[in-house]
Amino acid sequence: MNAWLSLSLAILAEVIATSALKASDSFSRLLPSVMVIAGYGVAFYCLSLALKNMSLGIAYAVWSGAGTALIALIGVVVYRQKLDVAAILGIGLIVAGVLVLNVFSKSAAH
């Protein structure tokens, strides 16, 4: 499987798992709790596949940065959480960093 595809699946699974973590209510609700465990399992497996053909630093930076931005968006849309200007600016910088890594970095392959 392509490293970037594996990394994208890892990000998607991690975002689903983290969203379910809030819904699990401290693991007191069964279905969201199962989604957390399965989601993180899939996320780390897909991340391990990506690391076969991608440098650790780049993969982790993209994984954590994209995941952080997507979780913040889910917090706003699903959980009606508010972001102040500093939070929006910070998330924008994270997204910009991920874009710079994807578009300009030659360090992605190892």
C-alpha cells in the first residue's frame, strides 16, 4: 500500500477514535468505547505501514498535525465547542506546516 494512503487511513482512524473517546464518557458507553479501541488499533497499524516507506519525523508530524486540525474541526461542528482567535491561528499554522511538509519537503522518503 502507498505510504501516503496508509498515513491518510491512519489519520482518519485516529480522528474517529478520538471523537469516539469523548462520546465514550470515560469508557462507560460500550459502542463508543469499542470504536476507540478499534480506531486506535487501525490507526497505529496503518501508521506502521506508512513508516515502511516514509521517514518517522515527517509521518508523525503529518499524522499529529492533520489529526489535531481535524479534531478541532469536529469539536466545533459536532460538540459545538468555540475556538478563539489564538486557537484558529494556531490550527492554521499547523495546517500550513503540514502543507509545507507535503509540498516542499524531500525528507518524506527514507
